[in-house]
Amino acid sequence: MTTTLDKPSAPTPGPGPTTTVVPRPEPLEEPEEHRRVGGLRRDDLLALGGAATTGLTLAWLLFGQLAPLSGPLGFAVVAYLVFLLVYAVLVWMDASADGSDAGPAEPAGPAVRDRLLTVVLASAAALLFAGLVLVIGFTAARGWRALPHAGFYTQDMQAAGPLDPVTVGGVKHAVVGTLIQIAIALTVTIPLGITCAVYLGQVPGRFSRFVRTIVEAMTALPSVVAGLFVYASWILMLGFEKSGLAAGLALSVMMLPIVIRASDVVLRLVPGTLTEAAEALGAPRWRTVWHVVLPSARSGLATAVILGTARGIGETSPVLLTAGATAALNADPTHGPMMSLPLAVFTFVRSPQPAMITRAFGTALVLLALVLLLFSLARVVGGRGPGQLSPRQARRAARRSRRDLDRFEATVLDGPIATPADGPAVTVPADPNPAPAPTEVD
């Protein structure tokens, strides 16, 4: 029997060998070209530019020529809505044209929704960034005249009056007060917040659900309520005076629910297999939490502390109610009123004098710099992921390994054993009772 791929022109007569015709295989289809979901093509840039131009032009015609409309906010809203509409139409036309060229046209709806949502999210991010730049830029423009003077950082306002120039007086007392108060608040908040978050994650039950509900409700607690709570309990009921300690306690009341809520979310992200493996090795629950759960969530816990610090360091009303205001430096947190940077800004901006207004904006810039410094330190301390050790921690782990190796050598083996690469090379003693070698059997 003969097998061929070519179809014969006529069947072969006679009793000769039979010819079987095998059809040729159809050519393989070309792989489908997937739609790009990232990056910008030239057509995308042209569509964005054309839609933006159309939106601005139509808004200008409506607000300046055709309709009696006015106002920058309305102009921006109309221009943006027209931009989105025109951009959606252009993307739909582009997707339909690509489908007709490649063969059967696919629905253009997914492409339109994808590009439109991308533009909306990018616009929201750009708007938030522009707002941040505007706030920082306006503050810097109004307060930069106070920053070049060294006395602004090394003096307090005890000898400065409202008519004195910016070169007289400073915010040293406010900086020291802010650092003391936030240190007291962090001392109270970090252990209590992380311990409560561990309890919520490791001890499920009715009481933990009740505590979680209370914590979520306290995240929206007004700052003046926290200040009134500490003022009524610490100052009126217990009889203590207004001080930096009372202000730190009031700030801790504001920071505690934020730290607990954020830490609870972070600890829930730790894989359950890690805790199961630790408990399978015989580790008790407290050791599993201390050596497995908390180190795995270290960077997230640092972020939780940062969020709590951001909430507490900018509060004014709790400090005003519990610590009072003063123009002199007070480094004793247990006696006397103590100033803070937000309270100093509030005090300076109440004056109509230009020099005091400049001091207020300069103090706000100092507060921004101090917050950035604290956030950077917190990120450096807690920003390493699980398993990433600092040089000091690596040296400590190496010393512990060497001590364990020496203890193992002294208690288990009769002779020296192999040491790491940085130590002298020695050999392991041979087994005194070796197993007999196998024999060959024919």
C-alpha cells in the first residue's frame, strides 16, 4: 500500500496496489494578538491630546461665548466631562478600527472601560498630588523668610513681642514640647496598641469582637473629646496640673485606635502556615507570636505607628486643654504648661502682625520637616522585611551560632567538628563502630 499526500488526477485501474489519499493538514492559525493594557502608544497620546483640546475649547465656548456661565470650578468640571466623553469615543473608534483590520471585530467595550478608568484614576492621583504641592508651596512661600535665621531654632518667644521682627524669638520651646509629648504618647501607644492587636488576632471570641467594635468607633473620635476626657479625669478628678504628661496622654487616646486598627489588619496578613509550623515544632503561643508573627509583620507595624504619629503630632485642641500655652521653654513634662508646634501655629496666626504670620508659616514648615524626619526614622527601623537582618543583628546571630556550635561540640561529640568558613578547618571524628560493608553474592 502506498500513501501519498498529493491528490491523483484519476484512480489507478487494475489489481495493482491501492493508493490512499491523505488530505493535507490545514495551516496553523496565527496566535491571537492580545490587547495591551499598559503603556501608551502614539494613538493613545493623540487621543488624549485631542480630547483635552476639545474639552477646553467647548468649555471656553460655553463659558465665554454661547452661554451665560461663569466660574472657574464650573469651567473645570465641564471641560473634564467633555474630555472624558470625547476620549471614550476616540478609544471606541480606535478599538473598532483595529478589530476590522485584524478580522472579526471584538467588542470595544472592555477597551473603552479600561482606558477610561485608567484616565480617571490618573486624574485623581494628579489632583491629589497637585493639592499637596499647593499646600506645601503656599506654606513655604509665606514662611521661608523665618527659616534662614538661626535664632528661629535656638530661641523661644519669652523675650519677643508682637511688633518685633522675625529675627527676634523662635520656636525652640515648641519643638522641644512636641518631641516630649509625642515620645510620651508613643511610649503609651506602641505597647498597648500592638498588644491589643495581637489579642484581637490570636484570641477570637465575643469579647474580642466587642473590643474591635469599640476600636473602630474610636477611630472617628473628635480630638476635643479626647482632650476633655483627659482634662476631666487627669486634672479635675485626680488633681494633677496641666503639663506635657497630660498632653501626651491625650495624644495617646487619639493615636491608640489608629495603631490598633492598622496593626490588626497587618497581623491578619501573616500566613497561617508560619504559625502552624511553629506550633508543630512545639513552640508555645507566646513564643510563636514573639518570634514568628511580629517579625513577619515588622514593616507593617512600623507603618501603623507612622499613621498613629501622623494623627497625634498635628493635634492642637488636646494640647491646649491639657498643657496650656506658654512662651518660655519648659522641658519638664510633669510640671507647668508646655507648648507644641501646632499650638504655636495657632497662637501666632491669631495675631494680625505680619511678623507673627510669618512665624506661623515658618513653624508649620518646621512641623512638616519634623514629621518627615520621624517618618524616615520609623521606616529605617521597621522597614526591613522578614528575614532581612541589619549588620548588627547579623553579627549577633553569628555569635549565637558559634556559641551553639561550641555547646554542641562539648556535650554531644567527643572531638572537634567542622566550623564555618571564617574559623579553622577541623575534621569530625570517625564512628568507632562502623557498619560492615556489603558483600557481593554471585
